[in-house]
Amino acid sequence: MKGCPLSCLWCHNPEGIYPLPETVIKINKVGQRKFSKSEEVGEYYSIENIIKTVESERIFINQSGGGVTFSGGEPLMQFEFLLEVLKACKSNYFHTAVDTSGYSSLENYKSIIPFTDLFLFDIKHMDDVKHIALTGVSNKGILDNYRFLLESGKDIMVRIPVIPGINDDPEHLENMRNFLLLTKTESLKKINLLPYHKIGSSKYKKFNIPYRMGNIEPPSKEKMNELKEFFSEVGIKVKIGG
């Protein structure tokens, strides 16, 4: 779902930032010649469209034990629509998941809880000042929402982006692990460590957005395995990747 209230330095989905469909210019190169064409990014869906699409995959979903995941951007930026489509999915007996940055009102989360089976919840940085500098928003409400969802009884998977030189220093990692350990309830089912990558960097020119990550390189496999071992002390399954 398009639209995100955050402006994370490492965002790999620039197409999901602006909440409305937009036209961009895509340039293809063949030899020394360049060809440009307009491309529509984003389209409108009705709840009926979505349910019809999901129904066409029901056999696969049932066999795989999967369901419907709403991601973004930040899906709660389209809260009214999200609520109604979650209701429709549950009334048609589909498992539902919401992939969220945690940045929305507590009332919004309270409203979707009855129709959401699983929350994929991002925690990017524990220090509020640094969180504002890195994402453009405070983490206070995010962490409050996380604590609330832990007490809701719904399944939660925490997703932690690993950004070299930004949130992988020992002090911050220790604070993150302690926070997860101290707040842990039976609702916390898994910790996903998401290594920074450059896959989205080529998309920035299309949207006329500056790419702000410079020469930062992805973390090594060795580093990610070390972090997997480090966070396993929370007592929850840890996975590298989403």
C-alpha cells in the first residue's frame, strides 16, 4: 500500500513513499541509445478486487498455510480502507498479517487487532533523537504501540533492519536486545534481522529523490550470523531476512 510517514535514510521502496499513484519516466538503454517512456506507479483497488484476487489463490494459500499480508509504505496510512479489507479477509476465512512501522495512533491499532492474526513490527533504533534523525519521526509512540500489541495476545514478529554504521554499534545492539528481553511475552514469535541492501538504489532517479546512503555497503554474512547468535539470547527464534 502506497504512502509512508517515515523517511528512512535506507528506504529501498521509494515507490511506496508518496500515497497516490504517480507517473515517472523510465529510461532504457540499448547500446548508446536511450529510450524513455512514462510509467504509472500505483493503482487503485477496491475491496472486491482484493478478495477476488485472494480467492483465486485459495488452494495455494490453504496448502502452504499462508494468508494475506498488507505491507507498504505504511498500510495504516490508509487506515479506513485497511480496516475494511481486513474485515473482508477474515469474513472469508483468510489468515491476515499487517507489516507496520509502528507509526500510527494507538486507536488505529486497537481497531484492527480483532481482524489481524499477525503483526510484522519494525524496530529501527532505540534512541529517540537518533530515530528522528534517521527516519524523520519519534520512536516513542512506536515503542508504546509495540508494548500494547505484545499484551494483545496477537502473534508478533519483530523486524530489525541492520544498517552498517547506523544502528549496528555494540551499545545500541545491547539496548535493543535488552528491550526485547524485558518486554517479551508469549506473543513474540520471531525476530527477523534484515540486512541492508542496495537493490532499491537504482529506483531513486525515477522518482527524483536523492539517494542518501552513499557508499555504505551491506553487512557481511559473518556479521549477520554474529547478530543472529547475539539476539538468540532473547530466547526467541531469530532469522536472517524477512
